[in-house]
Amino acid sequence: MTSFIPWQQRLSTGTEDIQSEVIDWYRRTRHGKAYVPTMIWGTLQTEAYATVILRRVVDFLGVPDDVPAGVAKRMERQQVLYDGEHRYEVILGEQALYTNVGGPVVMCGQMDRLLRDMDLPAVHLGVLPTTAEVGVVPMPGFNLHGDDRAHYELVSTGLDITDLDELALHRKAFSALSEAARHGSAAKELISKALAFWSSK
């Protein structure tokens, strides 16, 4: 089963309410997985990076402007990384380290954050190299919230998938992506390379 509600409807009161909804998802999801090919996973974003992202959402969709409140809620979401009760497997595409969100200063701060927080017990972070060979066809990013829901964020809407057979395929796809990704010191090397790139700008 799939379900979706257009972003302009879901964000009709601004960004804060939906961020509160996402906080609830994360608090209820003890073990989640996320594949994010072209940007930084929201729960690891710095305040500066998140501010740029939500500003772009508001401007693009023409929804009420409550960016500071939305960012505050996104920062609140990150408490799940420190409470000792949650665990998240995250795969970033190498492109996510280079997608320009806010310019070099913002990107340097974001790379520093990744290097610091990838050692948290709650986070198992991998980076999928641009040239990696992956045993699955290219696909957009998705989140797995436990065993009962896969979530996509598309241009005009968010999409939830709950069919058990489809969820099994998502877990299979995530395993293939994780197998091709770099973890540990190899992932840190890729992030450090991106930090050096942004530091030179």
C-alpha cells in the first residue's frame, strides 16, 4: 500500500508542524535506515545547513515562512542520537558531500559535524563512492522506519510504502547499497577529502 499528501497541503501551516511529526516518527523508530544520495540526512544536519534547506523549501513551495521554528524542531529531532535508545544506519552518496548547500562555510561546518558524530554509538554511517559498483539499479533516497514503513520525499509530495513485499525489497536494496559503501576510516577519508575541498574555496 502507498499513501501520499502533497507538500503544499502538509506544509499549509509552515514547516514546524511537519517537523514535529517527523520527531514522533524517529522517537518511535528504535532502528531506522536511510539512504540519502545527494544531501545530508536531516538528523545529522547542522543548524546552518538545515536553515538553508528549509528556506529553500519555503521559497520553492510558497508555504508560510516559519523557518526558525522549523529548524528548531529539526534540531530537537537529533536528541534521538544521544538518548541511548535508538540506532540508525545511514548511507550518504558521495555527491551529498559536495552538493552546495549554503556555500563553503556552511559545508565546512557540516563536514566537521559528520566527522564528529559518525562515531556516535547510535549512528552507523557509510558513504557510497561516486564510482562504486552497486548490485541494484540507481534509485532516489528513502528512509526505512522500522519494519513497517518506507518513506520517500519527492518534489511535490512525501510517499509512504507499507506493503510487506515492497518493504522487503527496500531492505534488500539497502543491504546492497551498504555493501558497496565505505564505512569507518574509509568513510572518514571521503568526508575529510570533501572538507579539504570546501576549505579551499
